Amino acid sequence: MAATLTLEPAGRSCWDEPLSIVLSGLAPEQSVTLCSALRDEKGVLFRAHALYRADVQGELNLALAPALGGSFTGLEPMGLIWAMEPERPFWRLIKRDVQTPLVVELEVLDGHEPDGGQRLAQAVHERHFMAPGVRRVPVREGRVRATLFLPPGEGQFSGIIDLYGSIGGLREYRASLLAGHGFAVLALAYFQFEDLPEYLSQVHLEYFEEAVTFMLHHPQVKGPNIGLLGISKGGDLCLSMAAFLKDKITATVLINACVANTLAPLYYKDMFIPNLGYDPTKHKILESGLLDLGDIWNNPLEEPNHQSLISLEKAQGPFLFIVGMDDHSWKSDVYARIASRRLQAHGKDRPQIIYYPKSGHCIDPPYFPPPIAFVPTAVSGPILSGGEPRAQSRAQLDAWQRIQTFFRKYLNGEKPARHSKM
């Protein structure tokens, strides 16, 4: 009997959706190698493989059977996706056009031979970034350069503004996936896109205020407040928005953010916040050639660096800090603790902080291969992100659920759902 590879959902699924992979028609306890591959929009090939053994009925279910070797080991039903590694060193998987899928090719080879045995089965699966019915609306409103993603239906939805960090441009994939879970999400660019500044030399909060106003005036965004989601530099921008646009912000999620303003001075009306300084001589160069920048940043609690601290105690809504404990871009865990102490010193509620061991700076939505390194606009070469792939893949799944739970609680007023076990 020929081997059959069955995927569920069949044919296509959303990127943040788990994929069931089941193989039948094998010989009892037959050894096989499963391989996965995809090419990103730049043509870079990502691949993974794992060694398995069928059960006594000749079936193999990746949700039940542990991998015996390869790109990962143990029970990892989605390992063939998150464990993919790029052929190009230090290349990060970033989805640029969310209107097209990433096509994953799966094949099953006989045996555990390193050069691969006879092909027994194969399948092609599309991983999409917009759930059925999600609408993508380009926004060119005043100075605002963004894309709004709306869930299916004609009702009103809780609004979120989504900000990325120093990679620049307009990154839509997190916003598009989040819209599939019932939120109206604005992916907002703030430099290196169209007629926006090419470099992050200074930031004017009025630009972000325009984006907030756009969201609150949109007929399908439920006011009177919105939520914020930011990573890295986008995180400290969200802190500034929550602090100084406080009457319009209900809830803020920060992924590996600094508690001080970073990279460029911030202006708002007659206010000025300098950016946190750094000492480039404190960087480390690893044998791989990667830069480790974790120790270069000045202490924001010391003079004169404290002037760069953001007055987050002025914010109205609650905070959720997502923290990678192996973040080598800066000390996200230290910054989250500073934020907690500052809020409590001003009589505010303690923020929710989720610490993820062995997780680095780039915590993406589920099943993105955790990047070892990335190339930000402000640095000429790849820098160490940190993290261990298996641990960070689990962190990404858990964080994604917690982010949705947090926004549902504080934007929708829903009761928190139970989280998957880490």
C-alpha cells in the first residue's frame, strides 16, 4: 500500500494556525525522514528535516510521535515549520506581501539516511497571512502611512495600532494575522517608507496622534479608546503614546521594549525627550561575526540618562510586557522591572510581565523560525538577537495567546481564556 500524507487543514491554512501532519500506509515501525522547505519573497530557501518511526500499524502522527533527530527532537507537531533554517546566513523570515501565501513543500523519504532515501509521499501547503474575509485597506490619510486590517463583517471592532522597530518600512504580517482574531489592526510605518523620513533622526509624536485619531474616527473601529502593540523601538514609541496620548489609549502590549526613549529624540508639542545614549566600545564581536549589543546601552536611571525615561505613570490603561530573557539587543528584563517599580512608586497597578527563558529579541507570531540574528537599519551588520529556537518557538505561541487575551479583556471586556501550557 502506498504511503499517504494527510494535512489538516487541507490545502491552506493561516500562518498562526496549527497544522496536523499524519502519514499512513507505511510498514510497521518503518523509519522515515520528513522534510520541509519554503522560499521567501527574496528567493531565500528555508528548510528543516526530522527523523521519525511509524507505529505498529504503519501510521505516523506528528502530534503523537517524537522526532528522533534532525532539525529538532522530541514531540514537536509544528517543528517542520518553526525549525526551518535559511540557506543564507542570519536571514530572517519576514512576510512582505501578506496578500500572498508562503508555500510549504513537504516530502517523506524512506529511512534515516543522510542523503535521503526513496520518496514515499509529498504535499504542498499554502500558509496564508489573511484569514478568509479579512480586509486590507491601504491608508494614506494626511501624513499617516499605514495599512488597516479589518475582520470579516460589518460591525465595529476593537482597534489596535501595531508598531515594529528599527527594521523600518511597513510590516503588515502581525497586524494581518491579529485581524483574523477579531481586531481592527493598523500596521503603522514611521520611517523608511514612501514619503516618510528615510532615517530615524527624530520622532514627532503628533504623527502617531494622527494615526490614533484616524482609528477612532473610522466607522468600524469601536471607541472611545484603542490598544497599542509594539516591539523593540516600536515598544518605547507605544510607551510614549500611552503616556502622552493617555485619554485615547486603553491597553498597551510591549515586546522586548526599553523603558526609555531610544535611537532618536522625541518631540511632542513643547516637550522634548532625548534618546538614551550608548557606548559603542562595549559591544562584543562573536566568532560568528555577529554583534552583541546587549551591554552598550547607558543606564536610564543614572544622570543624565534619566532624562530619556518615559513617564509611563501618566498612562491610563494597563501594560503587558513580553520579555525574552536571552535578549541580546538590550536588557528587556531590566527595563520591564524598572517600569514595574516606577508604576508602583506612583501608585499605579503593577504591570503584567511575562518572562520567557531562552528567548531572544525578535518574538514573532507563532511558527516563524526564531532568528538568531537580524539586521536593523541603525547597524551596518547582523546583530545577535538571542534565544534558543525550541524555547522561543514555544514562547511565541504562548505570547500570541496572551496578547489576544489581554486585548480582549481590556478592549472587549471579555473573560480571559486559558493559555496553552509552555
